[in-house]
Amino acid sequence: MKGEDIRSVRKRLGLTQVPFASILGVHPITVSQWERDQAEPNAWCSGLLDVLTTIDNPKEVGKRAASLLHSAGRARALYELLRHSDVARQVEAYETLTPARK
């Protein structure tokens, strides 16, 4: 995906680089580099970008990103959730994604 396409998706969703980067799990500078064709998204981010291109309603971004994380597997979803949250939310996410032991 070209930089101008990435910028177009971000602007269509009404996002600045900071929240867009947060959704993709990267630093805002990384988004800036993509948009200026100074770097390319990795395979994971490319997949997320492909999903984001299909979203017509900006309110659907969170749902679609969460769905993609789930479909990519619980381990990856847990990793992403823990990577971008505070300690209390980390514990809650772990308990939600981990089946209770009997």
C-alpha cells in the first residue's frame, strides 16, 4: 500500500496520526514514515490496513480491529491488549481471554 493510500484511509476515518498509530500498534512517527513512503508496513499492519480500507463508518474501527485481533488468535490479541494498556486493564484482559481453570 502506498503512502498516499494510507493517508487517505486515515483521513477518511477522521483520525490524526496518533490515534491511527494506536489502532495499528505502532508509533505515530511510523505512520508518518509510511505516509511519506519512507517505510512500509509489516505484514501485520498491512492486514489491519486492508481491513481499515473496508470500513465506511469510522465508528466501526474498534469493532473491526478487535475482530481481526480475535481471528488472528488469542495469543496475538492478548499480546496487543497488554502492550497498549495499563496494569489493571492487563489483568482484566488476561482473565477475559483465559478460560477459568477447574
